[in-house]
Amino acid sequence: MHTDPICTNRFDLVPMTPAFLEASLCGDRDQAGRLIAAIVPEDWANEGARRRLAQLRQDPTLQAWLLRAVVLRSESRMVGHIGFHARPGEKYLDELAPGGVELGYTIFDKWRRRGYASEAAESLMDWAHRVHGVTRFVVSISPTNLASLGLARGLGFRRIGSHVDAEDGPEDIFERCLGGQPSPKQSPGAGQRGGATSGTSGWKL
Ligand SMILES: CC(C)(COP(=O)(O)OP(=O)(O)OC[C@H]1O[C@@H](n2cnc3c(N)ncnc32)[C@H](O)[C@@H]1OP(=O)(O)O)[C@@H](O)C(=O)NCCC(=O)NCCS
């Protein structure tokens, strides 16, 4: 299924097709590179990529929402990846952020602290808001992940709860609302650590 890239100042956010994910998971970076017309690093694909591939095989119409390669246009080089975990309105977000989407992002080591994640995340959320009317965005972040916590804060996310992820352990949950009301579940302490909603769940798809 063809889905257009999202173009930002410095990047093309190129949807990862099943063929691209398969090539990456097999370690065939030449083939992966041909498929997105960019230099692709070795071994970037992890369990998360495998999970997204399974989702895509089951429902190809998810393509626009799942993983995208962050391609630095000036070098035709993949410097990270970004995407949502599902399409808007998934059941697991019903309580905390109805109609929302959960965001994930990675910028590879060498390319960090240049504002790349901020630019890619801002543009992806803008696309979801402008084109699809999404108003609620969620990220779940380990309390020890200072980089991601700083990034989320800078993007305007506020803490609305916490949970224990089966793979990643304890995580705080943050929300950003665009042009809409804050989550009804948001506690007075949101934005600070401690308090708020907590639980264990099938939260991560
Ligand atoms: C989190 C991550 C995506 C940030 O990418 P990045 O391109 O370096 O982020 P940016 O340059 O846009 O940084 C934006 C802000 O985030 C914060 N930040 C980024 N890296 C940071 C670090 N190492 N320590 C503290 N704050 C940091 C800062 O506030 C920064 O703004 P500043 O540079 O003006 O101070 C990157 O570190 C990464 O891929 N980490 C591993 C994967 C990961 O943890 N993903 C998130 C899972 S929830």
C-alpha cells in the first residue's frame, strides 16, 4: 500500500512497508536502502519492528500510522525512526486518551542532540492533527530515560499516569492535547512525578 512521506524542514518521514521491514529484520541493508532510497544502518530493526510488521501484515491500512524512517534529506540517510503504535481510537487508550494515539521515536546515537527528534515528532503530530483530526497524543517513558523525558517536556507533554509494561518495566504516561480538551483522567498533579493513574495492562500493542 502506497503512503506518502511526510516532509519536514530536514527530513522525509518515509513509511516503512512490509518489504522494508522484512529486509531490515533479515539484515539486508542494501535492499532496505533501495526500498527507501536512503542509506540504512545495520541492525536497527528490533522486536518493535517485528511487532509493527505483524500488525501491517494483518491490516495493511495501518501503514500511514506505524513506523516511518526518519531520512535526513541532505544526506539521503536514515537517522532514526518514528511512528504511532496503532491507529487513533484503539481500545487500550479509551480510559486515558480516548481517540488518541501513542507515539514512539528513536534517533540513532550519532545523530542525537540536534533537534532531530523534536522536529520529526512535531511534524508527525501536526500531520495527525491536521489531516486526521487527532487531538490526543500519548507517550510512555521509563522514569530513567532522561533524554525522552526532556524531549516530551519540550514538546508540551504532561504526565497523566503510570503503568508497568511487561517488557520495559515501570513507565510514566504523558499526554499532549492539540486543539482539544485535556484528558478527563488527568490528575491535579499531572506534569509532576508521583500520584495520578497507575496500573498494569495490555497497554503496549
Ligand atoms: C529520546 C531521543 C529520541 C531524543 O532524540 P534527539 O534527536 O537527541 O532529541 P532532540 O535533539 O530533539 O532533543 C530535544 C530535547 O530533549 C532533551 N534531551 C535530548 N537528549 C537528552 C539527553 N541525553 N539528556 C537530557 N535531555 C535530553 C533536551 O531537552 C533536548 O532539548 P535541548 O537539546 O534544547 O536541550 C534519543 O535520545 C533516543 O533515540 N533515545 C533512545 C530511544 C528512546 O529512548 N526512545 C524513546 C522511548 S520512550
